[in-house]
Amino acid sequence: MNIPFKRKRGAEPAGSSFTKDLGTAVFDDRTPEEKARYDGTLIARGLTKSYRDRRVVNGVSLVVRRGEAVGLLGPNGAGKTTCFYMITGLVPVDEGTIEINGNDVTSMPMYRRARLGVGYLPQEASIFRGLSVEDNIRAVLELHQPKRAAQDAKLNALLEEFSITHLRKAAAISLSGGERRRLEIARALATDPTFMLLDEPFAGVDPISVADIQALVRHLTSRGIGVLITDHNVRETLGLIDRAYIIHAGEVLTHGRANDIVTNPDVRRLYLGDNFSL
């Protein structure tokens, strides 16, 4: 089922001139011109995390650009979820750095990362169940836009964009799964994020809802928003993303486009299996 979005023209993904060697990037002492080079990028470099004597993430580096969808995939216990949660701010980083639009956010809490352009959608329902649809969105707008007229304009635009205007007075608790997800994303966009981090968006959903979620992600990238997805449903994710990083044993096994991932012999041996196909 296709969701009738009203398309907005967003920024295009950064070109291929972006450095592939993350280790060459210098973030501590740069001119404004040098810093501007990293606008529209989320970069994690050398992320490391240990629990007691067990290192679960070991030197993971990745980059997400505006306007692209990137997958963070791997088998259970590989460290991908811990890596993802370090990027969101839910798990502290032992070693490494995270930069958003050239700003070092490694030690920042989630709310400060949100102010710098990071939206986060958890796997679990995150709506305010006791509020109406419009009040769910307004609750966020009131924190970011002091003028009521501007709030109303943004609220109406988001309701229309996600085709939920007819539900504006409905109780959020009464929404279907697809309607709830649209509301959650509309509310997240109230802060005008540069990046969206999606945690297990395909978990426990039926085939129709899978198509809806894929349409939602494509809508985000068409807006010029960079999307990072972690999910166990590898087929649905690879069918959607521009690139993916495969995490195995706490490290990046490989990264590339979906076809490169699927045909990689190490990925098939350690993760996908010989019979996997898109």
C-alpha cells in the first residue's frame, strides 16, 4: 500500500568526493571553511565499547550523508545494536568519536544531539497515548517554536504531508500501526532534523506495513534527511537502503551497496547463508 505523501524537494546526497578514509578527517581545530565541508554528514569513527572484560564493539567507523538511507546490519550478538545506541546517545562511548555536521557530539546527551539535528525513533511505540494526534505534534513544536502562529502553520503542514489531517482530533491510542508510525515520524520532523535513526522499524510488522515503512523512509530521504537503520529483517532493509555496513564480531566486516553485500562471500558465509537472495 502506497502512502500518499506530498513530496518535498530536499538536499541531494553529498557527492563521492567525500573522503573514504575517515582517519584523515580532523575535527578538533579547523577553520569555518574546513568545518563547513562536513555539513550534512554524520560520522562515527573508531567506536569502541566493552562490558567488563568483553569488547563488544571494536573500532567501528561509518558515515551517513544527507538524503541517503544506510543500514547497520549483522547477526545477533555482533555488536550492531550497541554501536547504534552509541550513535543515538543511549550508550556511552568508551573510545572513538561521533560528529554531526562537523560538531563533536560524542559526550552529548540525546536531547543535545536532537538540537543539532538528530531524530530518533525507537522500536517501541513512542506516541503520547493520552493526547490527540495534533497535540502529540504540538507538544514538540512548543519546545522549538515559541510563536503560536508558526506552530499552527508547521502543525498543519506536517498533518497534510503525512495524510493524517483527518485524524488530528483522534486519540493517539486509537490509531492503527501505520497511522501511529506516520504520527511518530511527523512529530520527529517537527524539530527539522538532518538525520533520523530508526531502531528495528520492520520488527513484528505484516507485509503491508513493511511497504508503508519503506515508503516512509523513502519520503525522509526525498526530504534530504539522512537515515540510519538497524534491523534484523535484512531482506526488507537491503531492499530499501543506499548502502549498508555489516557488523561481525564487533567490527565492520564490509560495507557497500546491497548487491555488493549480497554477493560478498564472507557475508554469505558468516551472515546471510548460501541461499539468500533479494
